[in-house]
Amino acid sequence: MYTSRQNKDIPKTSFVWNADTEAERIFNTCISTASGFFNSKGFLVLPYLIKGDASCVYLPHIAYASIPNFWTRLTRLSDSKYICMPKAIGTKLKALLATLPTLAPKELSVKECEWKNVEGVLWNYVNELAIESTLSIRSLEVRITQYGTISSYLYEKTRENHLVCYLRYDMSVAHLAEIILTALLRPMQKSLHLPWETTEGMVDILLTKSPLAKYFTNYKPTLYATSHIQKRPEMVSKKYVAQLGLKLSKPFALKNNTVFYHTKPLSQSLTKSQELILKHCLQNENSIVEYDTLGTLLWDSDEQFSLWAINKQLQRLVDNLKSLGVSSDLFHIVRGRGFILTNM
């Protein structure tokens, strides 16, 4: 295990790989697959790895169905916050993963050496940016993995100032820098009710157009990979997810005048105003519903509503959707304009 030099500006950093971290990686990857997040953002969930592909989500083909009610339980969870993996599921996943080839020790040491050469550059630049973030990183745990997306992070609230980052072994440490910057910027993005793509775009710019670009030359922008027209095994991904027992249908649906999130009915948990907004947004999915439209929808005349009142209604809807387990990446308030519901 490598631990970074103790410098007040550089978090204490450790690199790890073990059966427990891999099981948790699969668990969280399955949650985002079941929630429809990967589908909505252009990622491809595949039973094999496409090395170096930022749009590939590697989810190995193992017997998930052998875990009682596995996908049903995961569909009820939200992928917008850290979920502690149940011990029984972790034990079963480790047993299933034990049948697959494991990482060679050299993969861990290679990443350790790569990061040691550039970590000071990143943290110095972060200090210069003076990013206002609720996350203050004092220790960093880098989990090298074979699975999932190219990188991701977990912020465990029970371990203050500690950030856990996953880095897929086929990607360079440029993508470790990416996920650290993402973790620092994400709270600001959410507080401003900006879409998920905002943070991704900001990080892409920092790593390709700022002084950091000289040190992280192997960086591959995520937004480009998930949206650029190219030959991609989309049908393979759709068939594989269907084979898992999941449907790549739109996250939201209106059936018998009831709003559903996947198979979960939402209408009974919404106020009449919230349901009205959500139904109208479904009829105009993936487009901004303007404040004026919302005001007319909720009140009889212009004199009865204000921007403050509309924003209050929208914030209550946002808070309610989050509490119901709806992924926060599928909806957001567009400041000064209105509300958008992503349904793809």
C-alpha cells in the first residue's frame, strides 16, 4: 500500500484493492443501472470491458438472480447518495466475483507511481482555485477496480473529510484527478440546481484547457464519450440489461393518470400541485417548462402567483422527489427560467 508524503496541502492518500471494495463497486454500479441513470446519461452497461472507453460501464455477467429479490431491492434505492451495502449482499457478491480473474498486483503499483508524480500539481491547483466546497478532503482512499465506470467517488458522512475514489485499472490517473475535481464541484452544482452535465463540463475544461492539461495528457472527456456519434455496442447493452431482468424504459411514465418512477407509483406521495407540475413536465419531457407556464398551471391569474411562490413549489417538489428515491440527476430547477424533467 502506498501512502503519500505528509504535506499539509496534500491529503494522506492510500491505494487499495480487495474483495470487499470490489463487491461494493458492483453493488453501487448495480444501483445506478437499476435506477436508469446510466441509460439516461448515454453510458453503456456491458458484460465485458472496453479498455479506455469512458462511456463503458463494465458490469460482469454473474448470477445476480441468486441473491433474493436483488434487482427489486436495488430499484427502490436512490443513486444520489451513499448507500451502505447490506452485509448479506456483500458476502454473496464476493462469492460470485471470486469465480472471475482478479487484478495483478502490478496494476496497483503502477497507479500508485503515476499518482505520486502528479498529486502535488493537482492539489496546488485546487488550492489556487479556492473552490468553495462543503467537502474538505484530508484523506483520500483510491480503490483500483476492474468494474463499473472509469471513475467515481463515495463521500461517507460518517468519516469526516475522507473521500473514497474508484479508478478503473484501464484508465490513467488523469481520471483520478477528474473524479476528485468532480467531488469538490458537485455540491456547488447541486446547490445551484444545475444539471449533472454542468460539473462534467467544468471538469473537462479544467483538465483540457487549464495548466493541468500539461500534466494530465491522457484525459478523455466523459461528455464527449457519452454523446459523440460513433460505433458503439448499444444493442449489446440493451440486450444485456434486459437479460438482467431490467428494462431500459424511460424512468418516468404516466399510466392510468398516475405518475410512475420505473415501477414505483409517485402520485399518492405528491401534493396536488406537485403532481400537476410533474404531469405537465412529463408531457414536455427533456424541455424546460417556463415559470409563466407553471404559474398559469397552478393559479387562475397572473396576479395570484409570484416567482417566489413558484420557486417554493418547485423546491418542495425537488425535496419530495429526492425523499422518494428518485435520482436527483433526472430533474432540476433552471434558475430564472423554470423546471426540467429528464426522461430518457
